[in-house]
Amino acid sequence: MMKDILYRGRLLICASSAALGGVIGGGTGLPYYWALILAGGLLLGAAAAQKRGRGVGMLIACLLFIAAGFYLGQARSSRWRGREGPAGEVGLVGRVEVGCRGEPGEEAVLFRVTEVIEGEAARPGDSYLLRSEEGGPALPSWGEELEVGGSLFIFDRERGGVGGCLQAREIRHLASSSNPLLRLALAFRGDLHGRCERCLEPEEAGLIEGMVLGDYRRLGAQDLIDLRSSGLIHLCAASGLHLGILVVFILWLGKRLLLSRAMQLAVQAPLLVTYALAVGLTVPVQRATVVALVASAAYLVAKDFDFLAALGVAVFYLVARDPTVAMSTSFQLSFAAALGVALLHAPLSRGMNSKGSRVTQLLAATLAAQLAVAPLLFYHFGEVSLLATLGNLLVLPLVPLVMALSMLSTLMGLLHLPLADLPLRAAAPVASWILAVARTLSAPGWSALYLAPFSTAWMAVYYPVLAAALLCSGKWKRLGRPVLVMLVTMAILAGGAFPVLLLGNKTGMRITFIDVGQGDAILVQAPSGAAVLVDGGEDERVLADDLRSRGVKYIDVIVVSHPEKDHVGGLEGAMDVCEVGMLVHPGIEGGEAAEELVGRAVEEGVRIERMRRGQKLSLGELELQALAPPLEVSDDVSANDNSLVIRLEGPGISLLLTGDVEEVGEEALLRYPKELRGDILKVPHHGGFCEENEEFFKMVDPRIAVVCVGGNNTYGHPSESTVAVLERAGCSVYRTDLCGDIVVHVVEGGYQVECEK
């Protein structure tokens, strides 16, 4: 069976070789040894795919495709060298590309340049994030041709097809899209969004838009966290599952209308392309669309369809569009899940003795996908849900119903038929049920395995063992199965039991005050693996190196206390080395560093949320409560005093993070004495003097106070008076300039503090 799969997968192996070359040539973050492991695996697979006498030809083909991909990646990467940084005022003509970027209030569109009117750094063919200044011109729709004037900032390299951020001062509309499919897709999106806003509760509307359009930007932050923790977040990322449901629906409807199979496929092609445009041409949907179109073409020309060959065509298509596409998490997860279901579903069904049972077939499919993507989830996010299979069993049968009712409602609305809202209202209870399942399954502290840092060597062993256990026969199968069980058991122990044993009486809760010089950077890590980073200092290299040394791969939330450079300047370093789930800020306008950070977050699809007094956010056993700034801020108050002040609670800990609040900010906080108490205090404004300090510190009553400060700084921080007041309050005082990184472990009955110096 394995030899047959490798033989059928020759095109996919060649395409994967090109993708690997593009990743290496495009400035990959992959370590060289991991690139060699991938290359070696591809070449061995190519050799095994051919008979002994013809293996050399396949090896040469793979090497040629690696070289071709490397050349494309190098050419794409070199295009941006020497242009990074502020590029000044520009005047550009271009077209808005398809795709969702940014959160409500932080929206951006992808703008591809066709002509440069003013400015030397911009070039035709560049793609930039186009954002409008506050109170400026409204952002255009996909496909529109524009003339834009504004300020341009170019990134150091292209990421995800984006090479810079263009802040529009004025936008002149030149022409609308002439593509009828794109215009239909935009009408579909607009009608569904308007109908959801009008007819449904916000949480139901957010989930339905996520399930139908892959646009989860209107889902609440807590719901997104629950969906990820329960293993159901894929429902809100338009993928092959959603496209497959649409294909089945089209074929079912065509059969009921007595259309021939050829006519069904002819109708299907433009509808699939329209849907792909409507969801923003995400990588998973592009992959699924190409596979579906190849299947249709194979049927029309009376040729056998092979899923692996079609997947190879999809990889070639995506690499041609973006040579470095294989670096994206969505590409890796999408293709791993597709291969897992295609290759592992049948042997798992046989092993479960399904005998046609739909429940068992569904269980086998979800388990196949989970086995295929689990190492990637560990690698990128440091965790995998233990209850994902159960969650999918409970909700997957309902996904077609929600999509069908939502699409029917939208089509009825586009045709101006009466009662168009009824199908959408009928879908609302089903959406509520799915959210309830996600919330329930994400609640237990043991619902997810946490394994970070995750070794790529384990991945290099796991996948061959998985293939041997389920796809091979004879001695390889007999050897692979116990080894696979051993690997899975080791992962469960490493992600669950071992940390408890190794930590002894520590709870696993850890707070690290990172020494970033004259600035703040606090990393909070919970036993479940949830991670919160508050601020990032000024130097992104310092923060990136520290996070990398700690093996941090995924950060659930980055909190920006306020937009000054010594708090936000280094946060791009965190985004360089970690996947980030959400960026939270107080909504205060800032300088260039803050603008760059928001642009980077929009570019990478990181959710952006504004947080102010009274708002809360739960991450497993962690709860973040905003104490300041107020909902309505005054322009007369400084950015320091409008800092986002967070009270964070977790197992055995209460932590008060105060940003740079000074007299006005501390005085405002003193109005809420019950909320101020905390065992650990991040001292405000690097320990600067404040007349309210003594009363403020008495109100907080901390056991540990940490001053984030740079040595020999020109500000005189920390003030001797501030340190004296803290000591009189009876707490232990630690300083990053004297102690280096300060790590606080929560232990039974108190805290254990470790200092780097």
C-alpha cells in the first residue's frame, strides 16, 4: 500500500520539493538542519516511489524542483532588500486585491501597485496593506482600481504577500471591478453580513460569518479562545470542509433538477470560484478549489481522478503565486489535514470495524485529521486539544445545516424573495449550540495537552512511524504500531503528568519579568500552556532572543499597555519567533513604533482588540481584568496616565500590571481599592517618583514588587523615594537592572523567585 501511495504521489512530491526550495530561498526561519531533514525525506520518498532502475530520474526531478523553488524564493526576497523603513509620501495607482485584513476598527485592504506617480521606494507589482487615517477616506471594496496618496512604510521582507503598509491620506476611485464573479461574491458577502447584523445576536452572527465566509473578526475574543481550546477553531477558517459541503450541495441540487453530470460540473466551477472569492482566497480554500476543479476536469475528459495528484497541482499553483507559501501555518495545517483524511481514514475505519456506520466513519475521519495535524499544532501553538475528536463528533454533522440555511437566506435576499430572514434565524440556535459545546469542552483544565518547546526531531520520527503503523504491511506495520503508541503516550505524559512530577510543589504558574533594559516586558505562563506577554521593551532582538531561549512558540495574547517605544518597540520580535493569537491595546493613538506593530498584526491576521476599564478576558485558568484607562479618555491626560492597567488572576496568584501610570493615573485607580489588591506588583513607570506612591502601594499591599528598569538610565529610575516606600510597605523589591530576568514561580503557600544575575 505504501509503495502505491508513493507512486501515485510523484507529482505531490515534486511540488513539495518546489515548496521546500521556495521556503529556503525566501529567507526561511527554518533551522538549516530541519530543512535538510525535509529535503532528505522528500528525496527518500522520491526514490521509494520508483522502481530501482528508475529512481535516479525521480531524485533528479526533486532536486530540479528544489532548485527552481529556491530561485523563485530568492528572487521574491531580493526584491525588497535595501528598501525597508519609512519611504515618505507616495502617489500610487493600483488595484485592491481579494482578502480580509484587520479587525473592525483596524481594517486594511491589500493594494497591488500598477503605476508609481510619486515616490522612489515603491515599485509596480508591490503589494501593501492600505489603511485609512482616522477620519480619512473610506476603504474601497475588493477589485476596485484606485489612485492613492499617503505615507508608505516598507517591511524588511515580504510576509504573506505583503511588503509594506500604506497610510492613505486621500483615495480617488478610478474604476470598479469588471469581474462578474467577484461582483457576485461581494454582493453575497455584503448581504450575509447585513442580514446577520440585523437578525442575530452578535455571538451567533460572528460564528455564522466565520463558518460561511471564514471571517471570524466579529466573534468575541473569549469565544475565539474557547473554539481554539476545544479544537473547533477550524470551523471558522474557510477550508476544504466548507468547500466540500458546497460541492455536495451543488451536486445534490443538480440531481434533483435532473441535470446531467457534465452540466452539474459546468455549473459547479463558477460557483466554486465565486465562493473562493467570497471567503477571501484563503490558502485552504484555494487548495480545495484547485482539487475540485481538477476532479471536474478529470471527469469531463473521462480520466481517473487521483486525490494525491490533484493535491500536487494545488501545491504547484500556490507556490507559483507565492514561493514561500509553505512557511504559513494555514498551508501546513491544511495540507496535513487533507493528507491525513485521504490516507489514514480507510485504515482507521478498518481498524474500528466501522461496517458502514456513519458515526464510526466520522470518528475515523476526525481522528485521521487529528493524528496528522497534532505535531504541527504542538510546534506552532504548543498545545493540542484532547477533546477535539469529541467536539467534532458533536458539531460537524450540524455544519452543513448552518451553511445551507445561511446560504439559502442570502440567495433569497439577493433575489428579493419574501421571508429571506427565516432560514438564517433557523440557523441561530444551531450556532448557539456549537458555541456552547466549545465553551463546555474548553472549560476543564485538562482539556488540552501542552508541549512546548516542541522538538522538530520528534516530528521527524513521528510521521514515518505513523505511516508505517497505518499504511505499511508486514514487519513494518508490526513494528510501527507499538512505536506509535509509545510516542503518543510519551506526548501525553510530557504534556500532562511529567510537568506536575518535575515541578514538585510548584503549580506550573510562572511570571517572567524580562530584562529588556529601560522598558517593560512581562511573560505570564499558566500550567495549561496559556501565555500572555505584556509589553516588549524597545529592542525586538532582545525580546526575540529571550523568548526563543525559553522555547516559547505561541502567545495567546500580547497586551500593549501604551504606545511608547520602550513598551511596543520590541514586540515585533515576539511576532518574529512566535505565533500570536490576539493583540490587546487601550485604543490610544501612538507613534511610529505602535503604527508598525498594528500594521504587522493586521498583515499576519492577528486579532486586534481594544480593552478598557471593566472589560475582562479569560484564558483557561487566567483572567485579565482592565482597571484603566476609562471607557472615555480625555485628550488632556498623557499617554502614560492612559496606560492599560491589568489585574491578572491565576492559580495561586494575583498580579497587578500598571504600565507607566503617574499621578493622574494612580489617583484614578485609588477610587477602586478592592480591585487594586495584588500579591505581585509591576511598579508603575519604572519606579519613577509619584506623590500618590505611598497610598497607592498601601492599597495594593504586594508581597513582591518588581521594577522594570535599565541600568544607568538617564531618567534616574528608580527613584530612591519610591524604593524606600516599597520597602516600608513590607514587600520584597526586585529590579531587572540588578537581577536580570526575574522569574516568579507559584508554589504551595507562596512564591519562589529566581534571578538571572
